[in-house]
Amino acid sequence: MEKKSVSVTLQHVTKRFKNTRGKADIIAVNDADFVIEAGELVTLLGPSGCGKTTTLRMIAGFELPTEGKIFIGSEDVTMLPPNKRDTATMFQSYGLFPHMSVFDNVAYGLKLRGLPVEEISRRVNETLVLVGLKDYGDRAPSKLSGGQQQRVALARSLIVTPSVLLLDEPLSNLDALLREQMRIEIRKIQKSLGITAIYVTHDRVEAMSLSDRVVVMKDGYVRQIGAPDEIYEAPDSRFVAGFVGKAEFFPVKVVSKDGGLWTCSLGNKTVQVAQAAPDVNVGDDAVVMARPESLRFEEKGKGYIDGVVRLNVYLGNSMESFVETSFGEVLVQLDDPRSKKVYREGEEVSIAFTPDRVRLLSKNED
């Protein structure tokens, strides 16, 4: 299968929907401006109504932007219909033709293009091998599992060798185990083909495990763009921090900055933090964002926050301890609990962290 790799560029793209009841227009996407590099798999991540699917639909041509431009490679496709764009979309529903075999479902797009029978057969068989369905060509879709039907849908999208593959929550109808298996397969196939792919999901695990980069959206705005580890370790807002993973927030006053360390007051304690979001300044009321695995237990009075362990949840490779403190309930994750001291429920503890494992964020969301 021929590899094609092009970039996708959104230049100040906005989408407004007219409100027919005389109220203000609904702004689904507000000034989206970013580039998806050739060969990248980029995930649009956010809660329902954040604008991620509308963004995907504008790239596909199913919606037209109110403002801005969209480029696929160097071509301005802003006003082109879907069939004039070199894209293929894999939807949430399988959308397979029940009266056709797996082979004919996959071959459908090539038949519409009038390709020779021999070439269609060759390409269908190659694509079925690619998605792990080599021996399933003669089966009806109704005889396949959910995961197998999803593979057929993926094969049907890939066989037309699009420059850009668009995936709109394609795994949401599968159970947890199949979702995990399929996202690994999608990533393997995307990397092997070198195809540019844009994936829409509200599932942070999918986004973090699949993506080269993640575009986090909220209320129509792009809130942050970065590699999965960057988004997780260095979020720029409380929303992003909380959406991509578990996070604890401790209110502090930013007292000073000396070199690379910020000094803050946390209750009656002084703490230091090595990293901060761009909008944090000395003198601000802010929060320290800490991932549960970045926190650790000390003897009572020796850490920054004292509390009582109320619940321990054993997860095999980790232990989650829920601690009642003056700042509310705090979750502390102990990785490899057999190698660490585990405080029993009802014991008094103190919670600490190191400066480079936490991050200062603005107290107020914009």
C-alpha cells in the first residue's frame, strides 16, 4: 500500500452555528490555529461539546468554517466538498453494508473508482492482512465480533490510500479489553503506513497512548497542544491537569522566585516548586498541582500536609491511599507498594513532594 504523508493546517478557524431562536450564535470552534505535521497521529481531546468533532468535520469537509482556512498539504481545501479532499473518515458506528461480505465492504470504495478487478482483489487482500483479517473475506459482517467489524471499517478507510485518516471516536462501541487491543493495532498500522491521522476522543487513556501530540479543547477553544508526556507533566491550566489525569491542587501564595525555584507559602509551611505555568507571577494566589504518584508519605509533622489515612485501595502494582487533610481529601499513589511502607487506615501521616515533581498553576481558570 502506497504511503502518503502530508500536513494539515488550520489557520484561525472558527465555526459558528446560527441560533434559530433569536439568541446569540453558538460558537463551536473558536480561532483554532495549529499544524498537524506529515505522518503525525494527533488526538483532539476534550469533553462533550468542546468542539473536537466539529473540528474534525471541518477538516473532512462535512462542515464549512465560518472564518479561517484549512490546508491539506499545500492545497487550500476550505470550501471543497468531502469527495474532493484526499481524506477518509472512520466513524463511531461501523457503517458496514450487511448484505455484502467483508471483501466487498472493503472493496466498495475501489469499485466506485472503477479500478480493474485484479487490482481491487490484490489491494483488498493486502489490506485484510494489514488489519489481521486475512481469512475473513467471505464472511458476513453479522458473523464478526465488534472488534472484527471495527477492523473492517478501518480497512475500508485505509484501502483508498488517503493522505489523511480521520477517526471520530471509533472505539467507543467496544468493551474495555477490545478498546485497548484496537488502539494498539491502530497505532501500529498508522506508524507502518506513515499516514497522517487525526483522532477524536474524550478518553484520556486513548489520547495518551495513541498520540504523537494531543490537542486539548474546552468550550470551543484549544487549551493546550503538546506531546502526551508534556501535557501530563506540564499542564498550563487546572482544566488540562484534571482532564488528562488524576491531580491534587493545593492553594499557595507565590512569595518569590530565585533562579529556577519558586518559593511559596502553603498554610504555615514554606514549599519550593521548580516549574510553573506561563501565567504565574510572584505575588499571585496560585495552586500547586501534584499527580498522586508524585506525592509521598512522611512521619506525622515532617511533610507539608498532615492528615489521616481513611482508605487504602490495593491495585497490584500500586496502592491508592485516600488521606483526609485540612485541604480536603488527598489521593497518594504508592507504586510498587511491597517496597514501601504502607500506612494503615486510621494512621496519622504527613504528605510531602519534591520541587521538580509538581507544578504551579494559576488559581483561577481563564
